[in-house]
Amino acid sequence: MSQFRKLHGTEMDRLTVEHYCGSPKHPIILMLHNIRSMWNVGSMFRTADGAGIEKIILSGYTATPPRKEIDKTALGAQDTVAWEYHADPREALKSMKHNGVRICGLEIAEGSHPCADLTPSDFPICLIVGNEVDGLEEELLQLCDEVLEIPQYGTKHSLNVAVAAGIVLFELVQIYRRAM
Amino acid sequence: MSQFRKLHGTEMDRLTVEHYCGSPKHPIILMLHNIRSMWNVGSMFRTADGAGIEKIILSGYTATPPRKEIDKTALGAQDTVAWEYHADPREALKSMKHNGVRICGLEIAEGSHPCADLTPSDFPICLIVGNEVDGLEEELLQLCDEVLEIPQYGTKHSLNVAVAAGIVLFELVQIYRRAM
């Protein structure tokens, strides 16, 4: 007698593409600035779909769909997650700020703090992640309302950018849903 | 005047390899069973270092270090994180169970629940993640004490395995540290 049984895709109550596009999203925007690897971009599309966030903003030299390398790791999420591209992210950030979106960089910096400190009233949030090697540029860091970091306990100074974005996005979703 | 300043590696109080190997770890073991992609394996080594967990167990056809594809994404964590290989994971799981380790599969299954339900008294924990496409095998699922799932809100049925492992490992670390 089986204690646990894996669910088939059809049993998971997942949304169809049509329903997903029209369904309410968590008020979170993910900005990918100067991300070098298209596999990372695709992986973050897949994560954004799973976390049910509003939109992805691609900026700087981050590649945009359709690209076969993005599709390979996005597995269809490049068609379900809303996205837009801005060569220069500063105007988009200022406009979001003006509309009451809290701009949160993901970086280890003086004054950065774990996202567990946020509350549902801090949303809507735009989470900016930067380049795999150099992280977020100082100039963008200065446009942030807060800088979020993931407490770490090892010898390295960073996580893979798609892993880090996944950890923070799913934690933000949990925090937001406390108020639901 | 800069509000936020990025920290340099030397300012982050990260552990040296020597200190890391001798330092106390979070009582979490990550088992990677039948993982096809060596990039995913390497990425999970890097995550395991950052989360400060005890050990990685590689099993089935999961590749083991040293392999250049693993090194490429582990970025040195293959040398700092303790690991062992078991072709057949069942003996290792039974022995951990015997020693009071709670065996938690990561899968969407009947009876699975979010890891937010766990408490510090549920540790030590072994988290098992399975193949990128097929997930955890039924036979291993039946050896689990619990099955953990990540609540998802999109059209897909899964996240990239390294992203999913990162989300759960860092949540487990937060839960464990509540008792510290």
C-alpha cells in the first residue's frame, strides 16, 4: 500500500496558458539587468511562471526571447510570463517608483538585509538581479529603496543567479500571501 | 553620497576552506538521485556550500566530482562540501533513518506539504531530489517520512531542479535556525 503517490500533471490544478495570462498575479516584478547566460534567463522565466509573478523586465545586454537557449530552460514559460525590454533600466525604475513600486536590489551590500524583514504592506516590489559575476551595478544600487541579501554560511560569496532569484521570489510570495 | 555600497569578498566574513571544513553545519543532507545534468549537480554543490549543510549524497547515475562540467558551476564548492556516492540509495536511506534522520522527498505527491510546516525539532533532515524530468522514483518515495512540495501558481508543473533544491534548502535552514 503506497503512502505517497506522485501526481500526474493533469491532477495538479495547474492553469492553462489562457487562464494563466488572465489570472491575478502576485505584485512582484523581476528585473534582469545585464545577465550574460541565456540559460539563466530561461530558468528565471520558468521560476517566474511557478511563482505567479506579474512581469519580467529585461534590460541592458540581457537577451530577449525568442532565443533557443532561453526556450531550452524556460520550457514554455517565455510564452506565459509577461515581459518587456528596456535598454536603459533607469527610466523604467523611476517610473515604477513613481507608481509606488518598492525597488529592491538583490546584492550583498552595506545596509542590505534578509527579505524575511519585509511585510505584505511593502508590496508591490520590483526585484532587480544583476550580472552573474559582477552583481548589481553601483548606479542601480543607488536607485534601490532597499537591498535584499540571502544570509549565507559558506566559503563562496554568491549563489547562481537563477537559484538566488528563485529563493527570494518564493520567499516574497510567501510573505505577500500572509495578507491573503 | 552612497546609500548602499557593495561589499567586497573580503568584507563578507566568509569562511576559508580550512575553517569551513571544520565548522559546525546545519543538520541537513542533500541527496541527488539520478540527476542527469552535471551543471545542475555543480550548481547544487554551490548552493550546499552557501546554505552550510552537512553533506551531499550522490546516487544512481548522478555524476561525481571531479568533472569539468560540475566544477564549472560549483566554482570550488566541490572541494568544500563533504560528499559521498552510493550506487543504490536505499541502504544509505535506511541507515540514516536508523540514525534518526528524517527522510524528506521533494516532489508533488498525494500527501505532500510545504516545508513551512516543519519545525526545528524535525531535524536532522535528508532532502532527496530526483531526476530533472521524471522526479523522484516511486520506490524512493515510499522510503520517505514526508514529501515536501513548493507551492506553485503557474502553468508548469515543476521548477529547475537546482532552483527547487535552493528554495527548499534555504527555507529549511531558516526553520532550523529559529531554535538557535
